[in-house]
Amino acid sequence: MPSASGACRPPGSRVSRCRSTAPRRAIASVAATRKTVLARLAEARDVQRRERLATRLDVSMVVDESVAHELPAFRARLAPLCDRVQFIPRMRRAPRTAACREPSRGIMVVLSDGTVTTCCADVNGELALGHLATGPDPRESLPAADGPAAAGPGIAGAARRTGPARGNGVLPAAREAAGELSPHALYAGDRWRALRRAHRRGPLPAPCSTCGECDVPGVSRRFL
């Protein structure tokens, strides 16, 4: 006899339909996690107000074009429970033609292996300024960009020179007191100076030359 789809099947054969419950379990898991997060955030907000704490509650979410339509509802749901709701565009590999402000902000990031770099997007430590165990990086040259993705001279929007962040707690106080990996020394060192110069004049080094962000309506880019 013809099957439901109109095709013939051998006598005595059976048609079975597999209805996986995995998608429903996944949806239920997400819903349960969301409920838990909102409940704990509400508890933190209550403690903050009751004890008049100076601590601020920030909620950040990495976003891309696929969730742009959900952002207004996300903000409305969380705004009463925190002091700031922040949307961060998802990083993507794309040619960069504008200078980034990160090298001139004076921020230092310590990776899990002890490498000190100047940007949280430098997950592989290609722009290493030094290492907690061995001290400042002696190299002045920066990693070259691959192919034509590097921006040439005249980069738009040159980063404004500021200074090293004070009291950010990134580097151990004992090492800083001993003169090892001093934030001020690193900021004035050849490696960091070369990076700032590259963002003012070009060409951009790797990984900066291919550091891009998703375009999400209503969300400002972080790495300008």
C-alpha cells in the first residue's frame, strides 16, 4: 500500500517516526538557567539597596545580528535588576581600517599562562608586553599582518594617547614594588610604543589587522 508520503513499501513493513525530545530538553534547560540567573540577580539587587552598597551591578551580553530583535526585551527585563545593561558586538575576523583605542588606554591583561598583553581580544598573546615570570618582552617588532588586510599609513580615527591605568590590580603588587613589570615601565617600553605608533600611522600588526566586530543595529562597537 502507498505510504503516507505516496511511496510504496513492502508488505508487512512498518513506518516509524523518531520524535527526539532533545530540543525540548534544551529549551527547558535554557529556561531554567534564565530563571535562576534572574532570581540571583534580583537577590543581589535587593542586598545592594538594603545595605546601600557602592557596588554596581552590570550585566553584559555578547550579541550579533541573529539576536538583534531580542535586545529591547532583554534590556527591559534586566534594567530594573541592575545598574547597567551592556551589549558587546561579537568579534569576527574582518579587515580593520580604523585605529583602535585599546593600545592607548593603558589597560593590561594577564592571560592564563602569565603573558601580559594590552587587549582582551589578544587571546593568543601575539601582542605580548611581557610575562609575569620573565619580565618585559625584549622585542620591539610586532607580528606582521598576513596579506593586504593590514591598514596602511593614514589610519582613520587615530587613538588618543592617554596613560596607564592606575590601581587596576592586574599586576601583583609585590612584583610592581620590586620594579618588575611596572605598568608605567611597560607603557613607556619599546613594545607598547611600537603598537601605539602602528595604530597612529600603520600598518596594523596581527592580530589587529583582522580584528573586526559584528554590525548590530543600536549597539556601539567596543574596539573603535
